[in-house]
Amino acid sequence: MAAISYHILQRCIMATDGCSSVLRKAIGEDWKGKLSMVLYLTGAGLSFVFHWAAQAIYVGLALLWLVPDKRIERAMNES
């Protein structure tokens, strides 16, 4: 649920700031965010059938986000 909430928050901020939003420019395609939401939902569905697969997905997502995303910080420093 945290990934979905974060995605909604990002979209609300970008909608408020308009097309020239610094966040919109920093995020770009945001493949990590989109992939995370899909994998979280997949893990939730799999948890009813294959517990081990859901756990593997969650561990993989934790490892994916272990490396911090510097795009927002870099965009704020540039503007």
C-alpha cells in the first residue's frame, strides 16, 4: 500500500504544479515506481497460493529500493 500511496502523492503534486513541475522532470518515466506497484500487487495475489513466491518478490523489491534514487535531489539542485 505504501507504493500505491506514494504514486498517488506524486501524481497529485505533479498535477498541482502543472507541466513545468520539477518533480515531473525529475521522475521522467519512473520505471522503478511502476515496476514496484505491479510487483507488489502480484505479490499480494500470489501470497494466497504461493507464499514463497510472494516473499521472494517482496525481498526483490526491498533490494531494488536499497539503492537510493537521486533523481529528485539532482533536479532540485539544478533548479
